[in-house]
Amino acid sequence: MGLFRSFVDRLVGWVIEQLGHMGSQTGWNSQ
């Protein structure tokens, strides 16, 4: 189960990173 959790954490981190890039381009991300 640890390997699956590691994969999920990596996937979630990648998605958040992509959303952050799109947000910075559109001005949606206030951070």
C-alpha cells in the first residue's frame, strides 16, 4: 500500500503544480 500512496502523493503534487502554473498565467492563483 505504501507504493500506491507514494504514487498518489506524486500525482496529486503534479496536478497541483499544473494548476499553479495555469493559475499564475490567468491570474487566478492569488498566491
